[in-house]
Amino acid sequence: MKKIIFSLIVLICIEGSLYAQGDSKVLDGVFIKETSPTRRVIPYTHVREADVTYYKRVWRIIDLKEKINHTLYYPLQTIKEIGYERVSLFEVIKNGIQEGTLTAYDEDGVGGQFQVPLSKSEAIGKLSKEVTSTDVDPETGLEIESSYTEEIGPQNVKEYRLKEDWFFDKERSIMEVRIIGMLPVIETLNTETGTTRREGLFWIYFPEARYIFANHEVYNSSNDGARMTFEDLFRKRMFSGFIYKENNVFDNRILKSYTRGIDRLLEAEKIKAEIVNFEHDMWAY
């Protein structure tokens, strides 16, 4: 009993000294958030080529203006909540590249999106853009052109493009989809013409990014105590997107090249329906 009392007194003294030194931290919440920062990635099931009876590659656009995709766009600034920092998807990618844990690939690499890896300095260089502006000198009335470097942030990203592989595994009797690559797309302004255009920054190999996505939370508007991670969101397909390209004999079937407006969305739904119908045709009722 004396030993227990002595141990309690020692612990109280140690805690008091740490508090006096300013080393203690206040717990902003009722628990310490430990699940998401230490999450492990669920490994993919091995698939043999002999078991794949159907295979289709499509490219998809995730428009961040859609409400269901706001969890990928926001927050624009880092938010500290319940002892944890919540950031947007682009900030997760950006931090991964700056830390060297993510590899960026050239968008127009010869032979495919993942054939030309960018060095860390090249990838970081793409995270900023040169902005040129023209001002009028109030004294002389002459136009003065100036330029400055602006860092690209979540507010500049307007959409994400995904490269997906759909396949039917006869061993497990399921149709499965796996994301192969991800391309952040920003909107740039042409100061001379006043028009905007969208351009991709770099490709991210999604199986590599899963290990980083699994440790960052996504906001859940229904329950703050049951949040998922970015890896959960993509694995459960809890986002909205539409197909803008599919593979074909010429490798040039981009929907915007021959459709526009509502016809483009209808064509995208037609491609999606073909994949779903194939799965249904594999079963006999």
C-alpha cells in the first residue's frame, strides 16, 4: 500500500513539473484520434489473367462543382479539429510530393501516363504558376507588364480525371473496378484573350497514393464520429463522375470530339450501361 501511494505521489510530481514547463497539451475533444492516422490499406485481391473474362478501360471526370464531390474540394485552408488536421485531397497530394512519398508522372509521357516519372524538383515546380499582369502607369499612361509566381492551391483545382479498369473475375464471379491513375486539373487564365482553359498537372499512380489517402479523413456531414478516409471514399465509389473517354481500336474515342452538351452525357451513360449489362448477362435467372 505504501508503495502504491509513493508511486502516485511521484506521478503527480512529474505531471506537475511537466505542466510547469509548458510541455503538456490540452485535449481538444473527448478522445485522442488514433484510427485514421494509423490506418492500413486493404490489399487488392490478386487477379490472374486467365480469370479475367471481360476487360474495359475508361477515363472519368470528377467535377468538383458537384455537391457530392465537395468533400474532395474542401477545405481550402487546413482545419484543426479534435486533435487532427483536415485538408483537401489536393493538399494531401501536394504534401506527398513535397515529402517525396508520392511520384508524379508527366501527363503526356510517351508510351503511357506512367512512363516518364518527374523528379521531385520538377514535380514541385508544377505546383506553382507564372502569372503575368498589365498595369497602367498613372504618371506616364504607359502599360507596365509585371509577372509573379503564384502557388497552386485547392482553389485552383477544378476537376480530377481518373483512369479506371473494369474487369470481370470469373474466379470470384464479380465485376470489379480499380482506379489506376489520377490527374488533377487546374484552370488557367489567358490575360491577353481573357479566356480560361483547363490543363492537367501530372498523373498520380493510384495504387501508390492509396497508402497516403488511407491516413487522411474525409468530412462526414452526418456523423463526425464515423468519418472515412480518402481511400475509403474511392474504394466505395462515393463520388460522382462521368466517362469522357474509352479505349478503342484507334485509341482516340474522346467523347467531346464528336458530341457536346446533353449528348455527351448520354453517350457516357451508354458506355456505362454496356459495362453493367455485360455483368448482368453473365448470370442466368
